[in-house]
Amino acid sequence: MLSHNLIFAGEFWKAANQLSISSQSSKIVFLGNTSCIVEFDIDTESISAILKDSLQIKKYLGAGVVTEQEKRSVARCLRPALESYFHLKFFDQVQANDWLGSFIDKIRNSATGDSTYRLKPQLQTFTDINDYSKKYHHRFNNNNENEQVNDTELRNFCRRTLDLIQLI
């Protein structure tokens, strides 16, 4: 089965795996002026963005990565992962275009009884992660593709991000 629709392909893959048939998930990769067929982990690729970011962070903590580009990719997951969990948890209180900075403001300005007030003790951690991850996003840094990533520092921020996700 060939498809350009990842959601449909993911659902088809799940259904096909219920049958007793041999199957393989592949994709076409373009390399310069040619292309080739390579294995494709459709289970991972068809999950929601919120889970992709969280899993990428967790995989990095477990197995690490090799290249600077891969480290930057992990660093870029920190903000979207937290933002996604905020959007999910506080779906009725946030706007579609709220970013981590918006959530930090909501926490900072919250009062007893507000839903985000319980996160106030973690305000500095949210702020630290926001400040750290900015340099890896083009919106805040035109040189983000060349930004070096310190492995120890990234591991620290990944752990702190996963801890915050548990609290949200």
C-alpha cells in the first residue's frame, strides 16, 4: 500500500499488524538527484507531536545522540513538549497561539485558587528551560543552526523538562 497520508498509513499499519502476514514499513528518501527506499518506523512517526517530543527527550536521556544536529533537535523539543502539555491540561484556559512564555506569565500572575497556582514553586525552572531553549529556535536566534550544544547541560534541561511534564 502506498500513501502520502501519514495518519491513514498509520491506521492501515495497525490494522495490517492484526493479521498473520509479513509486513514492512518503508519510505522513499530523496538523495540529491536520486531516491531510495529505506525502512520507516511508522509507529513512532504516526504518533502525536506531543508524544514525539517527549519520547525524543526520553530516548536522548537513555541512549544519547551522536551529532550536534541531533542534540539541537532534542533541545528544540523542550519548549514544544511543555507547551503541548499546557495546551492539553489547560485546554479551556489557553489560546492556540499561547507559547511557553505565555504560560510562564500565567503562572507568575496566578493567585491562590487559580489552576496554574500549584505550579508557582516551579516558576524558575520553567523560566530556565524557556531561556535555555530559545537559542535553538529560529524565532529567537538567527544563528540557531550553528548553536553548539553542551551534552551535560542538555541532559540537565531534559530531566527538568520531564519532571515538569509530570507536574503539569
